[in-house]
Amino acid sequence: MQQWFHDHGIISYLLILVCTIYIFNAVFRTGKLPILKEILVHIVMALGCLILLLLQLDKLPIIQCMAVAVGMMALLRMRQFYDRRKAFRNAKDGSEPHVNSADPQ
């Protein structure tokens, strides 16, 4: 697979860029920025992705590591959705919502 990413540099760059933008928006974004700052942030991210592409082409598993990070964020989002749905059902049934999801009920 690493050889395929090496042979298809543009696809590798686009995958790195998409993963980087998703990770930035999901983890680091604190609020809405003015449009010029937003453009500047995305330009800097695009330039930074060129460095990550060079590391990917040098046989480091950048895309695979980003895929793991995106997968872990997806699992976290699913867990948060499950917890919100469970709290809503408990509130609707009239039972007291559980504060700590790590404790057994």
C-alpha cells in the first residue's frame, strides 16, 4: 500500500489534506474565524500538508496514522451520540440521568 501512495502523489496529498482539515475542524477549532483568517489558516494547512506528503513519500506511514486518528474521532463521536441519546431517553422516562458514563448503573 505504501508503494501505491508513493506512485500516486496527488491522491496522497489530497488524502493528507482532507484528513488534516477534518482533524483541525474536529479537534482544534474553537469558534468561527473571520473569512480572511479562515483562508490564511487553510493556506498554511495546505503548505504544511506538502511537508507531510514529503514524509509520506519517504516511506513514513502518514496517511495510515491520520486514518487511525480519524477513526478514533469517529468512535468518540459515536459514543457521544450514544450517551446523549441515552440521557434523552432517561429524561423522557422520568428517571434521573446518569452523570458519569464510566460507572455502572
